[in-house]
Amino acid sequence: SILASKDRLKKIKKIKAPTLIVHGKDDPMIHVRNAYKMHKLIPHSKIKIIENMRHLIEPEILSQFEGNLLNHLKFNS
């Protein structure tokens, strides 16, 4: 549905909230280049690319970025 949505980039440009972008390097559905594009479009965003992560967040993958996520939530809630 993300790929089919119209005006997605316009919507992303409107995001002003602190944003942590977490993306799998091996995502077969949404290429990692799109995560870097979002990072450029969202002011002051942070990006975390996860090695060996595909499209879903499996428990063993979560441990690779849970610290980043918890810090983001702690300082931006």
C-alpha cells in the first residue's frame, strides 16, 4: 500500500516531529534507498539501517536497534 499511495513524498515533507527511521538493509519490498530519501526529507530525522533485516522486525532483529528506539521515545515523548 505504501508503494501505491499517491503524494507520499509530499506527506513525508510535512513531518515535523522527531523521527527515527528504522529500515532493513535487505528489505525486498521497499529498497533501502527510500529510507535515505525519507531521511533527507524529514528535518532532524535520525536513520538506523539494520544489517540482515528484511521487511519485518523479528525478535532477534529488534535487539539490534532497541536502544536507539528506547532513547528516541524517551527524549521525544
